[in-house]
Amino acid sequence: MNAPHNPTPKRALVLSGGGARGAYEVGTLRYIMHALPADLGYSPRFDIVCGTSVGAINAAWVAATLDDPHYCAARLEHLWRSLRFSEVIRFSYGELGRLLYHYLLEERLPGLVRRTQRAMADTSRPGGFLHTSFFDRLVRHEIPFRRIEQNLKSGHLEAASVSATDIVSGQTAVFVQTHRPLPPWTRDRRRIARQGPITPRKVLASAAIPVLFPSVQVHGRWYCDGALRQNTPISPALRLGADRVLVIALKNASPLERQRPTPVPEHLRKIAHPNLAYVMGKLLDALLLDPLDYDLSVLNRVNAMLRVGEEAFGKEHFLPPFNEVIRRHRGQGYRVVEPLLIRPSRDLGELAAGLARTLPESFWGSAPLRHVGQRALESEGGRESDLLSYVLFDGQYTGELIELGWQDAARRHEELVAFFRDEPSETLSQVPA
């Protein structure tokens, strides 16, 4: 949609955010890397890899290891299946105390707090309730970041990006690593592109869910989860030249696909008032997942407009003058992009709740986490839990998601084969949205 079409289409992998739900992406990638070569006759290739939030962690791994597809998928699966909740999620009593301290001071000594905040503005780290030492070690010691540069040099990769949100300005920063000059970016001041190596700090910043995990400083600025404004980084993939986009989403149903308002389940009508766990789950659900459907609907409309224009006026007479005008306003022209969307066939919140009901109290570790787990189940009648689906970083849950990702990809086998062949494919021309 943003560069001249090439005889061999450039393929982009777009990975969404969603906390522990990111294991679903791993199952889909495992199917692509392990099951498709038999029919294709070669290993699948991605030219562009883009990720946000937990998708940034998976994207950085893929960008660094896609020169060895089998290892890329197998090792990533092993890492996700090896997660243990007690090692990954640890409650930060210190951060809770700090926040309560400031809250109490604000109630009693607001002037002192304002002066203290000004004095600490450049040194205090915006925090979260959970420790992130496990993710720090995982990202810094497992992902071979230097191999991203090697893959760019060898031609296995053209570009990779991760997105994060600047806490002060609210801008989405798209950190791009490529050997080519950055193409013209959007003129929307809320989104900027910064070229340079993808580093552990940039990946951790992209995955720092506000309130839950502490923000991360990059080049003197504080960043948090890139999913707040750009959960599914389709736009960077298009700006970087993708002709085909494989989007792995982390939610099973699209609100835009529903023709009528969703009825409230009977078990939720009995809840007198939604508790904090329920609200947090739904808030994360709205912030991190829903924008994908709108982005895909826009992509569908642009594709339809371009095809109608070419049919009415001829490709040579329509697209060049049309794009000449468009470039004046957005920096790049349009082109038809073939999308393929894979999303869960089951509700991941229901899967999380189903597992959580079987877990012993000792699983949760600290009393605050045990309380949150219990309240998260009670808040939605025990049938589903959006909040737990984001934070249940444990092999029991992630293993189920990996298997679901594999199964859902297997159901789309023919479309995936068409995606990785060079011939135009009718199966990729429209994504329901």
C-alpha cells in the first residue's frame, strides 16, 4: 500500500500484543516453519517482521533467527512452554508501597509532593506492580540481537520493527532496523519512526504493560507498551514495503463482525458491581486488542478502491496519476496489499479461566496474586477471565495456546501455502472485518 509493487512480493509478519496470549503466535509460527516446507519445497520467508508488546519479543526472536527456520520455531516454543508463573510473575511490594506513599502525601501535603516530583522528574522510574527481572533475563540472554544485523546483511531480512509508546508525548515510536533509508513515514505526529538497531531496551519498552510492568528508558525518554496506540503494527509493515501481510491476532472475535450488540451472558448479570480484576481485564482487552479490526477494514476498503479504479480506467491510467496526488498528502502512494489474518478459534479468556479453576492456591505464590487470581475468576462467573489470559505466564496455559495456534494454522493450510508462493492468489484478496 506504500511502495511500488515488485514481481516477487515482499512478505511481512505482523505480531500483536496481548501478554501471555503471545504463546498463540508461537504455535502458528511453529506450523509455518515446520509444516509448510513439504508443500512449498522451500522454507517460508518473511522479508519484514513487525511486533508490538509481547509481539515485539517474538518479533525480535524471529528477526534474529529466521535464517534457521526450524530452530527459530523450535527454540521459541521451548522457551514459552518452559515458563513458570512463580518465576515470571512476582508482586512488587516496594512499588505498591511507593505508590501508596505518594497517594497519601498528595492527600495531605500536595505542595510538598509537587516540589518532590519536580526534583525527581528526571530520575524516578515510572513503575508497575510486578517485577520484570525474568523478562529482562529472557530478552537480554536468549535473543541474539546481533544476528538481526547479520540477517540484514545476508539478505534473509529487509527490515524489522518494534513499537513503543512515549509516556510524556503519547507518541508511538516505531523503532526500525534496516539497511535501507527509511521510507516516507506517516504525517500523523502521533506516530514517528526512529532508525537504528533493535536492542533489548526497545523490546522491553514495547512490552511494558502500564501499571503491571515498569516503563523502560530509551535514549533518555520513558516508554511503555506500544500496544496502547498501535497494538497490531500493520502500518509499519506497509510503510516498509510489504505486499503481503500475515497478521497473527490474539483475540477470537471481531466486534465489527457482529451485526447486533453482544448480549450480556446470564452469569454476568448476577454480578452486582464489576470488581477491579474484571475492569482491568476488560480495559486491557479494549486497549490492546480491538484496534486491529478497524485497521483491517481500512486495508480492505483501500484494496477495493484500487481494484475498482484499475478496472474502470486501466492500471496504467489510474494508479500513477492517483498516487502522484496521494504522495503530496501522505508521502507514499497506495498499492494493493494481500492480507492473511489468523486468529484464535476459541476464547482465550475461557481457556485461562478453565485452567485457573484447577490450580492449587500455592500456584499463585504471594497473597496479593492469589487474591487477584480468585477475584478475576469470581468477577466473570468463573467462565472466562480476560485479566488472567494476559498474565498467566505458565507452561500449562501457554502450552494450550501453542497447540491452538498450530491447529488454527493447520485449518488455513492452503491459504498459507498461497501466501508464500509468488503467484497472485484470490484467497488473500480480502480479510473479513
